[in-house]
Amino acid sequence: MLKIKLITIITLVILLCACNTQEQSTQLAQIKSENKIRVGTLASASNYYQAVQGEQGFEFELSQAFADYLGVELEIVPFFNLSDMFARLDSGDLDLIASGLTFNKASAKRYRYGPTYRTISQKLVFKQGRERPRDFDDLTGNFTVIAKSSHSLTLEEIKQNNPDLTWSETEEFDEEELLQAVIDGEIDYTLADSHTLALFRRYHPNLSIGFSVTRNDSIAWILRKSNDDSLYALLVPFFGEAKQNNQLYVLEEKYFGHVRQFNYVNTLAYIDAIKETLPKYQPWFIQYAGSLDWRLLAALSYQESMWNPRAKSPTGVRGIMMLTRRTAKQVGVTNRLEPEQNIRGGAKYLAKLIKRIPDRIPQPDRTWLALAAYNVGWGHVNDARIITEQQGASPDKWADVKKRLPLLVKKRHYRNTRYGYARGDVAVTYVDNIRRYYDALVWLDENNAMATIPPTSETEKEKEKEKETKDKSIKPGDANQRISDGVEKEK
């Protein structure tokens, strides 16, 4: 009897050890054991990049959130081509790929896709000036896409019904480099994902869309295909929570919300103004920015006046930073038409608004809220924050407040607020515009694509002041007048 019990105990111990060994061998157990998850991504403005404030990118932040969800550290591994990234996944050096890649039936035979969390479309693009192609039959030049990409796989599928379709593939360029090659005239056509294209056109408006090749492509993370469900099983609840608590929406808004709309004429005029007009005022933006990024200050000024020092709105807001008389007095501006004074005053006022934002609100939300306040006043922005909280969203997140600001034009909402009616919808467009201008300016500046001049001398200042004094007052509606979107300010 004792012998039987002993055998039973030994058997149980062996079984328990086997189960424990099996559990430790799972992908999740290994991640927990090493206390890190290794995530591969393509380095790009939409996935992952290094900024002044540190690592940034939609996929980076989403991967960080998943690492936090697992309770481990994130090791992000950037790549510059798909082949290397998938080779590392195949070898087991990566736990998953988070790179904004679309679901594809051919790839699904080899890899496992996680839950869908975004949708995009693929666009055929060309340089402005060429005849616009309406379909593949209209292509008359070099058509190049990235090898082994979703674009290449899409073309393979299309070719089944279009046997005459031809294209070249390359591993030497990433998606943005191919777009640049179109701009430079090195190739004639390529395919681009809608979100990458939207970001790229902020500073290259001459890139045009011929037609949509696909619509509503599902984006998902990619894992190795195996019988190990340990990590995949946690992706499902993670993305479920990310959707439910608005985390996905907030990230979408942060990185892509301001580039959904594209205006070719406006963007082209802005790029031209950066090279032709900005150099006259850039030294003052730099001088008076203080703790602010001078490029943000310049972007704000362009939205306000298109860098016209004599701009005037119908409500009497004036100057290159469009200051009211009251605000000008608060920040020590005695002549709103003198651009140096106006820039100094505008910088001081924006800094005051940012400082007024509750300390618990992190960047960049602090700045976006402050920009909205520059437009409609902090009182109205705070009214929108109160409505946001009443509706169960976060009053500290710009993405949530942005959805409620337009409610301030509706009586059933603004009648219950402290400051009443406001054009909150205009404030949303205002902030989106500044964010686009700022992004473009940062890219051009960091890629040495801006015209620069040395600081303006005192003699040049006097000449500029004398010239402005001789200018006639600009009437509202004058064709030469450059003002903001006709927005009233509560400052």
C-alpha cells in the first residue's frame, strides 16, 4: 500500500514538473522570464522615430501600452526593410511585429495576424504636373513598389485579372524614400498607404493621388505561426480594452487626426511662404520663443496672419500674431503693427496660456489645449473640458476635448456653461492647421530645406518699420489682406 502511494506521488510530481516545463516553454512565459517583449517595426513617421522629446510614433506608443499591459519592459527594434524584420521574426528574435502592416491572405498562410485595430487604403501616387492616371492602364512610366510589401502582394492579386500589369520592386528604399523618389523624378509612380501619404504631403504637396487601389485594408500586428497561443490570447483583450477606453482613438488623433484633410493650394502657399517670407521674421521667432519651440510659434503666426505684420480681422485683432488691444496691453505691446513687438507679445501670451493649463496634463495635450485657448479663450476651452468630463471622457486629453468643443455652438450645451456660446468647431480646425504647419516646418528645418538669413540688423529694422508706416491701412476683405480664419478671440 505504501509502495502504491509512493508511486502515485512520484507520478504526480513528474506530471507537475512536465506541466511546469511546458508552461515555461511558452512564448508568454519566456517574455515574463526575461521581463521584456521584443517588438519589430519599420522606422517611419507613422510607426517609430526619435524626436527631441524621445521615442515617438503610433506603433511605439501602442507597443508600450501592450508591454505595460503584460507588466514587462518594451524593447522596440527598428528596421529599414521588411525582409530583415520578417527574418528576425522567423528566427525567434522578435516576439511580434507592430508596423502598421495590412492583412493579406498570402501572408496569413505563413504568419498569424492579431486583431484588427485600424483601417487604411492604398493609393497610387504621382508627381503633380503629369497627366493623372485613372487606372493601371493609364500608367506610362516607371512604377516601383517595395519588395515583399503589402503593396507588392496587392499588385500580385490584381495581376491575376490584369495580366499586362507590370512593375518593379526594390528593397533599397522605404515607403517615404519611394515617395521622395517620385518628387525627385527618379520614378513615375508608386503605391503608398493613406496614413503615410497624409503625413508626407504636409511638406510635399506636389505629390498627387491618381486613384485608390484598395479601400478599408485592415491593419494588425503579426506573430509567428505556431500552436502557442499564449501571447496571441492576450492581444484580444488588450485591443478590446484599448478600443473601449478610447486609447486607440487618442493615439489616432495624436498622430493622424490633424492630417485627415489636405488642401493643395494652402499647403503649396505655406511651403513657398516658409522659403520667401519666414526668413524675415525667423530671428524674432527664435529670439522670443523662450521655452517654446520657435517653429510652433511660427506655425501659430502663419495660421493667424500668414506672416503678414499688418493683418487685421473684422473684430479688430491685429498684427503678425493677431493680438487684441487688451491682450497687447497685458503683454506690453504698444504697437501691434510692429512685427518684433507683436511676435514678442504673442510668444509671451502663448506661454502664459500653457502655464495656465493644469500641471497634471502632459505634453502635447497641454500645447494643443493652449492653442485652442489662444483662439477662443481659456474660459470656453474649460467649458468644453467640463462637458467632456460630464460625458464620461477625459478633460485632460485633447482628443476627447476636441470632440466636445464644437458643442459650444449648440444652445442646449452652451446655455449651461459659464462662458456661453463659442465657435468651438473653428477652434478645432485652427489647432489642426497649426499642427500641420508645425510638422511641416519641423521636417523642413531638420532636413535643411529652409531658406535662412542672419538676424535682422538695426538698419534693416528701421527700413522695414519705415516701409510699414507708409503702407495704407488694410480694409477687411481686401484681396491683399492675409488674416486667420475670421475667428473672434476671447483674450
